[in-house]
Amino acid sequence: MSDRLSPQREAEIRERFAATRAARSSDVDALLAELAAVRAGRDEIEGYDPGLLKDEIASTLAQWMRDDLDDRIVQQARKCGYTLEEVASTPDIRRELARQVRRAWRKANRELCEAVASHFFSDIGDYNVEYEADAHRALHDFSYRADGSDSEFPYYFADWHEWRLKDYTPGFLHCCHAIRHGIDLWDAARNTKAVAA
């Protein structure tokens, strides 16, 4: 496919907007210029969005924090002699156990957030997650185990291949708005003709 509209298609668009050209010729010409610059192909419709990566990382961090709190509550319950059934059925026991582990939990999660931030978003880091290839490499390479942790598995992004990191490109959205504007102009011109007749 070509990078520009075909001459026949461009002529067809110019004819359709001929009725509104007199009233708003600069708007129509700008619309046509934008339409003519649209590139065809799937790669130009969707592109990598670093904002989606940040959202997915934040969501995963929140899940890790919830899981870590649950693990700490279970460990504290065992130390205090509570069964898991007692903890699950009595909110006051869970609340008290959460209060007991809160300081260590916050410290561990602050360190985890700092590790993620320095790995992905640091100015002096090895990765520039504004680019898709670097983002994938950074996700693949990330692994974190807290100092003194007795966990047999480090934190890592296991399901990052399933994340949706692509969204509509700004150019595609801009063209959609331009098309919508052209349709509005066309409708306004038709309504003006109908009222005049």
C-alpha cells in the first residue's frame, strides 16, 4: 500500500467537501492534507505506549504488596499461635496481626518500589522504557530479592508477555478527529442546503 491517498480518492474527497469549501476552506484543506498524509498499515494505527507499561508495573507492584502483607500476616499468626481459620474468620485478629507487621511490610515494600523505579525509570539506568524493545528487555531482566529475605523466589514479572502495551497512535487518533470534523462539515453543509430549499 502507498503512504498517500490515491489521486482518485483524493479527488473524491475534494468533491464531497466542495459544498463547504466556500464557508470554511481552510478547515477543509487542512483536513484533506491530514487525510493525504495518513499512512496505511497496521503499524501506523497502534503503537507502543509507555504509559500502559507504567500502569501494568504499578498494578503488579500493588498485587505484590497485597501478597506480601498476606504472607507476613500468616507468618505472624503462626508465631502467635493462631490458625489460618481463626485469622480468616475473625477480622479483629487479622487487623491486629496486620498492625504488628505493618512497619516491616512498609519498609520492604518501599525497598521493592525503589528497586523497580531504579530499574525501569532511572535516568542513569540501563533501559529507556520509552522504547518498546528496551521495555521488553527491562521486563525480562528484572529480578529482585530483598536483603535478608527467606523467600526462595525473587520478585519478577512472570506474565509481562500478556500485557497490552500498545494503544492507538496519536497520529491515528488525530486523523479520526479530522475525519469526524469533515463529516460534521459535510452534515452542516447538507443541512444548510435543505433549509435553503
